[in-house]
Amino acid sequence: MKKTILVYKNISAGCLSLMIGSGSRLMFTAMLIAGLSACRKSGFLDQKKLSQIDENTVFTDSLNSWNYVNSRYSNLSYSWEPNRWGRGGVDAASDEVQSANAPTEQETYWAGGAINPSNVTAEIWTITWQQVRAVNIFLKNQLRIPMTANTKKLLEGQMRFLRAWYYATMLKTYGGFPLIGNTIFSDGDAIDLPRNTYEECLNYIISECDAAASLLPVDFVAATGNPADYGRATKGAALALKARLLLYAASPLVNVSRGDDPARLVSLGNTDPNRWKLAADAAQAVINLGQYTLFRRVTPFFYNQFLNGLTAATPNSEAVFSFLPATTTQNNMIRETLANPATRGTRYQSTPSCFPLQELVDAFGMANGKAIDDPASGYPGTGNNMYLNRDPRFYATITYNGGLRFLNGKATDQPVWTYTGDIPSSPTNDASISGARTDGIYTATGTSTGYFAYKMLANNVANGGVELNRPRILIRYAEVLLNAAEANNEFSGPSSQIYTWLKDIRDRAGIAAGTDGMYGMKASMTQAEMRTFLQRERQVELALEEHRFWDVRRWKTAPQVLNQDLHGMEITRASNGSYSYRTIVVRKNVFRDNMYFFPIPQAELTKAPSMKQNPGY
């Protein structure tokens, strides 16, 4: 099939943002856009060849208009990708993983408490305004697109959702930002806009989610009859984004009055418990659609959900909203490239990074559902049996010393060795025996924590393998259930419904129900006990999915969780084959009160003096 890439002149992209250059003028920078889908029989993120078209050509042609909408999906996972800051992303700026990055990488600034307006990345700020301007250009032109009213409705719904998505990322990152509505600024416009309050921005995004939900179908493929439309935004995606936003708004970080925030840029100005009810109702609206269930199609369920759901013929019932990459490129093997042990490297492999910390390892309980610090859990403590009989999600998330992974040339999965000390010398070319020389702690290409990440990684790409056109699941049903559980608990305490949701999650995980049918949970928890339980459950269920960084902030537990030493496990092998274990400090993490939000990049404040910096910067 003939394919093209569209370069839109003066209409889509580059800075096209609230980025004011010298002389207080808006700066425009051309950007190459993936035009996507030469015909509607292909997946809507298939790339195309180069052609030059202008605004009039785009919106007076139905196919070009579809392609323009498709292009807005291109940055959907920009805050989720593990390589957004180098090789660790937000996971490496929390208590989840340690990165192998240099001291000048973003996650290192965050981990060391050194982030400031001059060294913070401007990626989110820039991408948001690029995409918002492109959406506004579409809304300006949508009436003249030669399509039926119903098709225009589907396009508008997607665009308004996508604008809400990019703005939602902006809100959790910076707090309030300048609201511009449908305004499109032109070259020569002087732009010096103040930031709107957190509440004004929240209400605007919520209204856009509601508007998108009213325009979008529950099932896009069923609505259009075209399997190529699988992966587009739906009513469920819009409602789930709304639920997530309201959960954040109800949380202690912003559901408060702050003396250092008189303009209410990062707070709502008062504490209102009814905000939890709004969040609970919003999550319930997603549940009530009846469209989603926890993934139970391919065993092991929890592991395989991240590698399934590529087409309308094999959908992932748990994926409320996911981004399917446009092409089979290096980016589709990025997690393996960043996280695989060197003995299991991909064709793009360099030095692995993203090594799980002991704090994440210890968050996983036992197969009976009990936390490892519960005397009834059966946890043996540090030693040879410390990785046995753990919560099955542990084995789908972490590769530990002796954990099994695919190895080229072997009929069965082979152990990954992360130890130091006495390493067998023969045969040195057999990673199943001598792999610690490459993967072991303290080696140049090995782990720095004693662990490798495994979640969302395919087990069959070692040293090559096929490209992976897998979805990036950005909202999944397990999160919706956990959001509903947290909001309901905070508003009215534990309930049988909360337990039902949690049992479903734990059953899918493979945790034993037990003779009491409680999946390791304590019956009749208090509100405080349930709060602690839910926070741990989110840490385990949603690990490495760009939640932990934000969760510890919105709960305001970051000072306790992040302002401390973070650890790894040093395992030393003796010549007789026995192991000794020692917990080691991997990094001295620092968290300061100003780090609840990102600073506005200094370059943007210089361009727009009316914008105020966040507290503490």
C-alpha cells in the first residue's frame, strides 16, 4: 500500500505554542507529522509518504482531515514512555527503579532534589501547546470538512478528548496554566498570559471530557464498522480521564488551602470531602458502561495483558485507553532495549537501565496475599527463599537472581544471574551458567540494584526477535477499579463493594483466595487500614506505569517515601555455590516541598512575565 507522511504548513505543529520569542512574538517552528493511514482499511496509525499541503487542502478533503486527526495521537504516551528523560523516566525519579543515567539527566535532578526552573525539561510544556494549537485549528475548520454530520461528530469527539488529555498532563505536572479556549495565536501576536487557577483548569478539562464523552461511541469499531479504527478514543476513555482528574483533585495535595499559594495555582483553596464523592461517581460511570473487564484471555493474565490487544479481532478487555505505535521501529522494542539484561539484549541493546529498587520488591506480598511484614505471610526474610511463593505479579514485574528468562539457543527459559563473587568460568559463552559476568551487580553492563525490570517486556526478543507493535496501555480497568475503591473509602469508608473490586483484582493476579475467600485481605478494615492497603495495592498493581511518581505526591507521602536512602540487594556467591545477602544503599534520595509540582521552565517565564512560578522555586 502506498504510504505518505504529511508536512502541514502553518497549521499543525512545531512550537505553535505559548512560547514567546524575542520581542514578545510567538515563534513558529515547522514539525514533521506522521500523516497516517493512506486508506481507512489500514490501522489509523500507519505512516505515509511525504507531501506538502496547506490548511485549505487539509480541511477541504475528507481523507486529509482524518489524517490530521490521526496525527494528534502521536504524542499520547509522551509522559508515560520510560525513555522520556533518558533511560529511566518518572519511574527513576520515584522509589521504583534506579537509572544508569548520567548526573545531568532529569531523573537524577529529581532524585537528588536539584530540580529547578533552569534545568527542568520543557518537554511537557512544549508538546502540550503544540497539540492544543493543532486541535484548535481543527475546531476552527471542522464545519467545512466534506463529511457527514455523524463523521464530523466522531472527529470532534476525538479532538476534544485529545486536547483534554494533553491539558490533564499539564495540570498534574505544573498545576494551573493559561487557558486559551479555542484561540489560535498567529505570528506577530504578543502573548503574555497569566496562569489560570487549578480549579479553573480542572473544570475546563472536565467539561471537555464530558463534551468528548457525549460525542464518542463506547466502541469505535462497532460504531464505524471499520476494524482499522481500533485504538481510537472512546466514551470510556473520556470518562476514565475525568475520573482520574477528579481523584487527583480530591487528594490531599490540592484539596486544601495553602498559605503559599494565594493565587490557587496548585491548590483548590479549601478542603472539601465531597470532592471524593465526585471522584467516586466518575469512576462508577466508567464501570457502569459494562464495556471493560480485567484481562483473562491469555495466561499468565497479568503479564500478558501488556502484550495483547493489537487489533479489533483480539481486543484487550482491560484497555480503556491505549496508544498503538504507528510503525515497527526501535521504539516498539524500547522497554526491552532499556531494561533487558545484557545477556537478553535486543538488536538495539546498549547498556541496560531501569533497575528495580528493593523498595519496589518489598512492596510485593506473598502468594497468599499477605504483606511480607505480616507474621501470617510465611515470608522467610532475606535469604535463598526470599523470592519463593511471592505475589504472582512479582514474577511478571521483576527479574531477580535465578529468575527465568528466554535465552537464544536454549529450549527452555534459563536463569538470569545478578550475583557477584565467585562466577563459574566455563563455559564462558553460556549465559545460562556464566551470565553474572555480564548481568551481575557491579559489572559494567549489569544491574546496580540486583534486579532487572520485566513488566511489559516480551520474553522472546533476546538478541534479536521480531519487532513489537504492542499497545501502550495508558488507562486500564484495574486503575479505574482502584480509583473507585480509593474515592469511596475516603468519602464513606470501607464497603463490601470495595472488597469485591479488590478481590477481582487479586483473583486475576493469581493470589490464592484462602479458606476465608479474602485473598489475603483483612476483613472489616478501618478507613485508615483500607487507605494503607489501597496505597500498597496501587504500588504493586500499577508499578512502572507512571503512577507511583504522581501518587506519592497527591497523597503527600512523598517526604516519607522519597526523602530517604533507597536500596538494592547485593548477592554474593561463594566458591561452594552458596549465597550471602546484603541490603545496600543505591542512592540517597532527596525530596523537597517544592517538588510536588514541576517548576515552570525559566525560559517560559522570561517570555511571559505575567505567569507566576510555582511555590518554592
